Amino acid sequence: MFMDTPEDEKTKLISCLAAFRQFWNGLSQDSHEQCIQWIVKFIHGQHSPKRISFLYDCLAMAVETGLLPPRMVCESLINSDTLEWERTQLWALTFKLVRKIIGGVDYKGVRDLLKVILEKILTIPNTVSSAVVQQLLAARESVAALLPDCKGRCSLLPVVNNSGAICNSWKLDPATLRFPLKGLLPYDKDLFEPQTALLRYVLEQPYSRDMVCNMLGLNKQHKQRCPVLEDQLVDLVVYAMERSETEEKFDDGGTSQLLWQHLSSQLIFFVLFQFASFPHMVLSLHQKLAGRGLIKGRDHLMWVLLQFISGSIQKNALADFLPVMKLFDLLYPEKEQSLRNKSLQMNDYKIALLCNAYSTNSECFTLPMGALVETIYGNGIMRVPLPGTSCLASASITPLPMNLLDSLTVHAKMSLIHSIATRVIKLAHAKSSVALAPALVETYSRLLVYMEIESLGIKGFISQLLPTVFKSHAWGILHTLLEMFSYRMHHIQPHYRVQLLSHLHTLAAVAQTNQNQLHLVESTALRLITALGSSEVQPQFTRFLSDPKTVLSAESEELNRALILTLARATHLLLLKPNDFRNRVSDFVKENSPEHWLQNDWHTKHMNYHKKYPEKLYFEGLAEQVDPPVPIQSPYLPIYFGNVCLRFLPVFDIVIHRFLELLPVSKSLETLLDHLGGLYKFHDRPVTYLYNTLHYYEMCLRNRDHLKRKLVHAIIGSLKDNRPQGWCLSDTYLKHAMNAREDNPWVPEDSYYCKLIGRLVDNILSSVSPGPFPNCDWRFNEFPNPAAHALHVTCVELMALAVPGKDVGNALLNVVLKSQPLVPRENITAWMNAIGLIITALPEPYWIVLHDRIVSVISSPSLTTETEWVGYPFRLFDFTACHQSYSEMSCSYTLALAHAVWHHSSIGQLSLIPKFLTEVLLPVVKTEFQLLYVYHLVEKIICNLKPALKLRLRFITHISKMEPAVPPQALNSGSPAPQPNQVPTTLP
């Protein structure tokens, strides 16, 4: 039996085509369409699939060589009466040919073909045999080829804990890691691929576990193993091993050390809630590390695994931990083990080693843990003074250092924090007259920073300890807990802060809490309210609507009350002479550091300051003002961290905002910043405060460049001794903008914006590698991760420029819309992603310019003139194709940038797009090409627009129902600051 080879088939095709060419060229133009219809009828009359396939190949070659027009062939094939769905093989071969040659049809031809293809598909019944479904699907593939691809989404990355990271656009299928695409749309093939890079990027970010759960739909209440998450965690561990191998000083707080700390927290969380299987991960690690010879990071890896083992070895089967021994043999082939760090003094860590070794053996564990807690409890006999009159505490003032706490396993940390909380509750019940030891309070504060012990940490603090202390009326301990929250806690999740605000609402209703120094209740409430951003409140919104009184009272009296009482009580600095207060601030700023987690002598400095500048209670101060003075002996509550300088900070925040609203007092504000601006060294969120101020008061500061520069210099400059060079503002800005003259403001060139955007791009792409900003311990940083820090400082710098917001916005768009030598072509989508993140985090004048660019593109000749295109007009909108072929088109670039910007937009920004479409674009759109461009614009945001508009409408409806009728004259009664004719220009 003889078989034709592919070479024989090709020879036959060429021979047939040559003969047909002679025939075709001899026909008149009018006969071409009739001839093709006859050829199609002849082919459809054949019964051999092989012959039909060969003849179709001849047609395809005739089209591809330019002999036959593709539109005419496609129309003849689809309009044929003999093309019926029952002839499934003919149906499949026909649409396969259409799919192959349709690329040469122009746009209007494609539009007409789409109509007849859809009509042909409608001839298929709703129910057909499953045996023929696959062949019938060939028609669907042809339709997909006619429609434009949805592109670019895979290149976008979020900033974890930023407002845009909350939306559903980052959700992935937990089984496949693919985007949950809906509808039979022609999505780009990249969107059907597993988005491992996106999940990996988010996993690498500190404080990202909530976002990971949101992306994958993981619920703590439902045990759900996620193998793809396991794989990414394992890959991150392998990457950390590789980093440790190449970094010389990876034990000294470098990027590898920070990465190992982060991995430890992530692994414990996901394994603890059974989203990842511990034995499966260890076996996978063994497989991926075998034969690699990576040993420098092995101690860190075993430490990470020990974190889980130490607390779960009694609860799980022994078989779960056998893979660890297999991995141990791989990483430690030596017969005898020795410490790699020869300078390590074992005596320093003896207690920690014993606690870790025996944390699950109560008989052996009691002794080392007892020794640990006694060092911070005090011996019960000795006392140390606290600020005020006759206020004594247990005499232990040196807290456990962070490196020792880091050396404890999770189980040991949980035992320690449980012991501390139990002791505090015991002392609260006993109403002890002796205050808690300063070492205990500081150590407890440090333990609360560990996310891996959240259940006994911040959750226990808010849900159990605080209510129990309040019920015991232990006012001293209650004051201590509020001080801890105000001055020592970092990265408290929003739902815990909202819960604490609810507790404070209850506390404020009790008369006893208004006595003496318990104005800290109002002060703490003020800090909570002012620190909660809209993006953090948004997830709590549903709960708020269902039961408002669990969060705030219906009229939000807490806000007014906290504001007024904090101002009234905390500014009892007003009883101080201005020079006296300035001296206090100057000495406090000079002698103290905000990096409390690195100190072991805070209490000593704290007491020295209070001895030099003793503070009196409010009524004591008033009693001294009368003549003759009236002696008052009021009992003092324990003060571990606070003083009049720190209490003034939240008030200073409000004073600055009030002064910005009043044009006549600009000079007074500048004087205040000169004298007291150094206090921002101790602000818990200085960059965030500056960002919010510049953002909210953009209109007030628009023509007050000197004041804006003064504000930035005062707040950022206050941290110059505590932050490394380059931590915030760029060198270019510091060189030019800070020293600019009023009559000659600095106007940056394009290269400045390119470098600024590039800094954020490098920060996002480098992720766990050394980025453009110095390393730091993110557990105690204002921001939870490097990308969030980079985004905020970039926005602050842009808003601080003496350049109109519209010009800055256009300059940001031009970074990718103009040819820039500093922007690498291979990373163009990463730059668009960075621009989208930045511009949506700026005030409206900065980002609204994108709308003008879109109008400009839609009004351009390429869209207003309908010409016959050789290919699809969709190619004009295809950013990927244009970019890869070096045929840059403003249409495609603007489209891709708009998608990047809108992908990161907030609910408020998205809700303005329908108005933009109907009121601005609709009158401009006159041609079909323009309409197609608008469709391309909105395709990416449809899924985000609906929930955005729904939530906003729900919020407006709820507020309108709750808003009480307020007489006009009462509107100013709750003002937190004096009226214009009462401006306190004599403030220090």
C-alpha cells in the first residue's frame, strides 16, 4: 500500500495552484465571485474528507499567495446552502479554513462576515449529541478570531495594603491560579495561564497574608488546602536559600535575614489554618534542594520549620514530621555539627534555647520560662518611681531585647505572652496599688508585633484583656494599655482598630473614665479615627450598615467628642509659657530616639525628662494659677511613655490643618513649624500624615509653594538623624526644589519624572532583592512593605513640587506616551503599572488629565477618518503588537495606559467614568472606529464599575437616612479649632 508523503502533497498543491492560476487569470473580473461559488459548491459535493481537505488546502494556498481575495472566499464558504451543521466534518474543515485566511479581510468585511457566521451558528439546535460538539466548536474559534483580544492585565501588579489592592480584579482561581474570566469573550491567551508571578509577588510582600487569602478566596473558618499556594511558598524558600548563598552578611539584618523572618510568619499562618500541608511542603523542599549544595541558609530554613514543629508536635502524627529528618540529613551531611557563627555567646541565648527545646514539656519548660518572665516582672519587693506624685512600679526597667524575642519559637512566644496577659489580669482583679514593671509593659508591646501569635497577641489584647481590665475598674492598668496602643503598637489590622474604637465608645459613657488622666481615652479615639483610611474602613462597611452601633453611634458623636476633649485636655500646654514649651520640645527631641524597639534604656530617659520637666494634672495647674495657690494632691496614674510633647502631636496635626484653611495665619504656621516641627520625629505615621495633608489640602496649597515646601521640610527633615540617606525624597528634589527661590521655582525636566517612576518600578520588580530604598525592619515601619513606602514617598515628592497638578499629571503620562531614552522597552508595562499606581494616588487635577488625552486620541485623524485598512482596525488598538513591532501608535499606548490607571483606581475615581463617557466622549464620537475605541476603553473596567457604583450608592443612601436635621447656626458649634477672629497666634 502506497502513502503520500508531505512532500508529495506539497508538490500536488503547487502543481494544482499553477494550473488554476492560468485559468483564473483568463477570467474577467465580473466572473470571479461566480467562479469561487462554483468551486465551493464542487468541494461541498465531495464525500471524501481527505479530498475536501486537499481542495481546501488549495484554496488556502491561493489566498495566501494573493491569487484569491480572502473576503470573497470566506463569504462563499459560509453562505453556501450546502454548509450544514449535520455534516460535522465539512463544518469543522470549513471553519478551520475560514479561521486560517480571515486575517487578510479588512474591518468592514470582518463585520459583515461576523454577521453571517453568527446566523449560520444559529441554525444549530440548542441540544445536540455530545459526539459532535467538538467539531461544531470550530465555528466559535472563527468568531474569536474576529474579535479583539483583551490584553495587558497580566503585567499589572498591586501595592499590598493599598486601596486598589482590595478590589476583585486581583482574584484568582485557587485550583489553577487563573483569572476567573466570565463570558465567551476573546481573552488574550496569557489571561488563561496560571498567574504564578502575581501570587509570588504578593506572597513576597510583608503583611500580605490577608490579600493572599482574598485573592484565593481562602477562609479561616473553612479548612481548604491550596496546593498552588504550597508550591509558591516552597519556591520562595528555595529562593531564600539561593539569596543566602550569595549574600555575604546575610545574618546582619540584610535582605535575606528580613526575607527569612517574613517567610517564617507566612509559613506558620498558612500551615496553621491548613491552607498548606507541612509534610508535603517539606518533601517538595527536599526534592528541589537535592544536589544543589545550598548550605549557608540551612540554619534559617531549619529555624523556620522549627517554628511550626515546636507547637504542633504533640497534636500531629509523628509521620508528619519524618520528612523533616530526611531534609535534615540532606542539609547537614556532616557527622558532627558545629555553630557557624563562632562569635555567638551561648550564655546570652541559654534561656531561649531551653525554652525552645522544652516548650511542649511542661515539667522541663517551667524553669527556663519562669526565669525569663521574672526578669521582666521584678522581684515583688523593689520599686521604681514613675512620673507624678507617689506613683510606684515594680522594679524591672530593662525589657527583653528584640533579638532574644526573635530567637524564641512561636510556641515559646505564645507561652510568654500568655503568661504576661495572665499576670496583668491577675493584678487588675487584685487592684494592686503597685504599677506594672516598665520592663513588662515594654516587652508586652514588643510581643504584640508578631503576627504569628495574633490569637494571643493583638486579638487577645483587644477582645479579652482590655474589657477584663475595664470591668475590674483597674484604671491604672487601663491607662497603661491605652498608652501602649498610642505609643508602641504598629500595623494593627483595621478590624481590630474598629473594635477598639467600639470599646472606647463604651468606656467614654462611664463617668469614672473622665477622671484625672483618663483623657487618654479621647486621645486614643482621636488617633484611631484620624488614622483609619477610607480603604481600611471599606471592608468594615457591610458590618457598619448592618449594626451601626457596634462601631459608632448613629450621629458619630465620638468624632466631635474625641476631637474637642483631646484639644481641650491635651492643650492644657497652653498653661505653659511658649518659651517653656519650646524648651521642652527641644530637649525631648534632642535626647530621645523614636526607635524604641532598639532601646533598653527608654525608662531611664523617660524619667530623666519628667524630673527635669515635671508635669501637673489639669486641675493642679489651675489651682496654681489662683492667688493664693490651692494645694491639691491628686493620685497619678502610671505613665510609661507619654509626656506633654507626645500628647501635643495629634493636636499639632489638627492645628496645622486648621491653619492651612485660614489664609491670614500662614506666617504663624511657618513659625510653629520652625519651633515645633522637630516633634514629627516621633510621629507614628509622618509620611502618611504629610501625604494626606498635601492630598486633601491640594487646593489650599496650590499657590502657596513656600508654605508647602516648609511643611515638607519640617516633617521629613525631623527624621534626618534617624533615617539613612535616600529613604524618602530623591537627591534631585533635595538639590533643586528645597533651595529654589520664590521668583524662580524649579520646573523639572522629563528625565526627573522618568527617574522617579523608575525608582518605584525598581522597587516593585526587585521585591525581595535590594531595592532603591534602604533596608529596614518593616515590623516597626510606618508602612507594611517596600512598595507601599515607595508609593507614598513618591506621591509626597510629586505633590510637593512647585508645579501645577495638571502639568505634573501630563509629565507622568509622557513618561510612556513620549519616546523616553530612560524607559526600557522590555519593561514598558511595568512602567505603565507604576504610573497607574502613582497617578491614582494623587489628587484629581493630577489624574484627570488622562481624560483629556483620551479625548485627544479619539479626536485624532486616525479615528475620525474611516479608511479601508489592509488589516483589522483592531491592530491599531493592539498595544502588544504595536510595541513588539516597533510601530508605536498613540491610540494603543493611550489605551494600555488608561487600562493600567483605571485598574488601580479607587471607587470614587471609577464612579466618575460613566459621567465622562456620557458627557464628554459621547458628543465627540461620530465614526465607527471611535466607537470601537470606546468599547476597548471600557472592556477592562466593566467588572469593577458595577460594584463601585453599587457600594457608593449604598453609602450615599445610608448616610442620607442617618443624617440628622441640623440647624444652620449649629454647624460651627463642633468646630475643633478657633474661629478666624480667635486665631491663637501666640501659640509657642
